[in-house]
Amino acid sequence: MKNWTKRISAALLCGTLLCGGWTQTAFAGAKDMRAVWIATVYSSDYPSALNDAEAQKQEFIDKLDKIKAMGMNAVAVQVRPKGDAFYESGLNPWSEVLTGTQGQYPGYDTMAFMIEETHKRGMEFHAWMNPYRITTSGTDLTELSADNMARKHPDWILSYNGAMYYNPAKEEVKQYICDSVEEIVKNYDVDAIHFDDYFYPSNYPLPEGEGRDGAEASVRLGHVNDLVRRVHETVHDTKSAVQFGISPMGIWKNDTSDPTGSATKGTEGYYSVFGDAKTWVENGWVDYIVPQIYWEQGNQYADYETLVKWWSDVVRGSGVKLYIGQGIYKDVVAKEIADELAVNEKYDVSGSFFFSLRDLLGNRQGCSDVLKTYYAGADTNSTQNNAAEQPARPVEIERKRAYAARAKVTVNGKNVDFEVYTIDDYTYFKLRDIAGAVNGTEKQFDTVWNEETASIDLIRGTAYAAPGTSGVGAYGDAAAVTSTAKLFCDGQQRNVSAFTINDYTYFKLRDIAKLLDMGVTWDEGTATIGLDTSVGYEQ
């Protein structure tokens, strides 16, 4: 990748980026990984239509063509988001994302179609699987399809924070996951099996009196390591050419926890989800590793280059390929993606995975233009000439520290838990959590992400289609950056303060209450915020 340094520098200088068409010859010669994650949980990236096979097919083709034109050469599609399947399976029910009903046949083999279209374009298809997740919220087994393994084997389940997971400590669970992997590799022409960073539920509590380096923690690490080793063996025993890769949290351990860790101060995958990624690499249990280094350069808690260098040192001599997970869903990262790719060139990095597809298609902070220029190898001189003609004015981004807090909130007198953050003495709420809390009331609303306009549409009077609140302080203190996503209420753009924190957009509660014309009260004695959907908003 060294020969791209000058092109990156040119991309940094340019304002409006021009590039030629991407040719099959140039694409075929590309050796670095240029992948995009396509998330299907909550229909985040795909599909937007339910129970419409032709619409789903056309949507996938359209999105595939767009990312191919940007120079991408691989997709990681979430084909098992919640213990379900986008493919013909004897072990996992058809995903409800396709039809709205888990277990219902969508009318076509979705993954077989995706693989065919991806390979037609000379691109790799990585089957992205969440090994343990059963639900994102909800613990009612009767809501699962009758053929769901969790419903058949409730003793396999671990419940935490209102959601269900397969218990990593169960031997039956390990075998079931390995069998699910084998089924895909045996029956489909996938290029890789891909796991993300969900292992044990985040911060799943240890027994009373146990420390994070104690006996139980060691047992949990051992169970996850055992699964990773066995999945790797399963993949290669079934088809030796298929790869197995994992995208762990960007920080293994901080050096304050372990001298061999990185010089960072962020959440550690080793302790929060019992993911010992360093051991996976050192033992060759993965063919590639994609740490999610979703921070910007100079971040005081997790500097981008510091982490890239650390991971490069980890993979050196292991035979494991290092790709970087690039968090272009954050404005501050999308804005500096050219700089980050230049950093990658300095170390043993074999390519990138970009999250998320909607931000790539929405050209957040011009990142798609930069990537297109980078990958297509636009002529440096023409790029600089164009920059001189139309200088760009970058969007001003403000970065703040967001503090996880527990807010006392009642909705029509009923206590409701929210994951909230405090920034500059203001409390910020996740929009979907507010939607879930007032669902079924006079002030209910739905939220829709419009990738074409990079905007959130708030639709009043419509029932909220996704699950509600997601718990308190799930991530702990975090970095917050000014969100550039536009907010529309009933089709009219509204100017409100918002920050992006951990891939979600957070708003001031009073701003949303004002849009909904919903009553808000403050009880200083009990420090409680009250929402009353039966009355209007008062300043």
C-alpha cells in the first residue's frame, strides 16, 4: 500500500474530488482488503422492504453496484443477526428481518442470491455471524419461532439486561455454533466466516467477591477461546480455502492493566466481553483480525495510530492478516479517513472494513469521495487543480466527553430506565429509547434513517416499530462528537443539538418533547424528570 501515500495527500488537499470509473482490470489487481459491513439487525443497512423478494433483490444489487463503484472489493453481510438465518438452514430459523416473522420463508434463498451477485462483480462475500445473540431485547421464548434452538433448549440460554444469549459455557452451545458454521461453509460458496465483537454480554457481572482476573473470569475467557479455536478448525476442515476472521473491540487491554497492552484508557475487550483477541492471533485461530479502531487521531483515550501500531506488532510474524475496522459512522473519523488510511500505510495493514454502509452511501463528511479517489488512483495533478477551483469548507466538528448517568424518569407516572449521557451539564437521550418509552401513547412516533439524505425522519402519530429502551450506561463514559445527521419532523427539518456517541445519535429530551408537544416536568426534590403525554409542551 506504500505507493498510495501521495494520492492520500492529494485527497487531503482537494475540495471536490473527481475520479474516473472503476474498471474490472484495476479491481482484479487489487490486493488490499476493501470491505464494507452490511448490518441487517434492525434492518440497519438492509433490507428496507419486508415480504418482497424482488424489492430486496433490487435493493441489494443497487447497493452492491454503488460500493463497487467506490472501489470496494468485499462485503461482510450479517446473515445470522440473532440466532436466525438469511439462508436455507436445518439449525436456524429464517430471519424475521426478511418477512417480519421469524421462521417464515422469504420466497428465495437470500444468501445464495447475495453471493451470486457479489461474485459476479469480482467481490468477496464474508458471512457475518453473531455467535451468541438470540434477542436484542426481550426474554419471552414464545415470541421466537417454534424451530428456534433457544426455544427448544431453554437451558442453553443466558439472560442479561432484558435480552437473551446462548451461554458460552455450554458444550451444547459450542457444538451448535460450530455446526451452524459448518452448514454455511459446506452448502454455500462463501469466502469467509466473520464474527464481530459480541461474545459474553458486555460487562456481564462476575460472582460476588470475584475479581476481573479471578477464576470465573479465566473460565469465561477459556470458553470463548475454545469456541474460536473450534470454529477455525471447523471452517478449514470443511473447506480449507475459506477464511475465518473476527472483528474484536479495538482495545484488547490498556497498558495500565497489562504491560503488553496498548497505551490507551478505553474499554477493554478482554474484560468487558471476555474476548482475548491477542491469544487468537498468537495461536493462529483466526486467518484475519479486524480490530474496531473507531477513534480519531489524537483521541486522549484511544489514539488511532497508537492502536494501529499496537495491532501491527501483535500480528507481526503470526501469518494472520491485519485489517482495520474504520468507524466512518463518526463525523470526526469520516472527516479524517484519508489521514487514517495514510497511517495504515506505515504499518503492517492489509486493508480496511468500513462501518457503516449507510454512512458510506450517504457520503458522510465526504468520506466516500475520498475513498473513491484513494482506490481508483485519481491523477494527483487533476485533483489538485480541481481543489484550487472549488475549495471545500469542512464541517466544524466539536468533540466532548460524555458521562454515563442514571436519570430518574417517569412516563405518565411510570418509572422508565434510559441509557443517558451528560454533556456540559445537559442530559442527552437516545431517540429510539424515547420512541420506545412513549409508544402506544398520544405522542408516539417512529424514527426512520434516510441514507440518501443522511437524515433521521421523526414521524409523529406512528407506532414505533423497533424495541424500546436498551438499559443504562451500557458503554460507560465515552467520546461524543457533534452529529451532522439532519433531523426532520413530519417532513420539516428542525435544528436541534445532537451528539453521536457509540454509533447512536443522542438529543436533549426537552428538544424532542418540544417537537412532540409533550409535557416535561422537573421535580427538584427527587431529581426526577417527568414526561406527560396527555398535555402539551410548556417552555
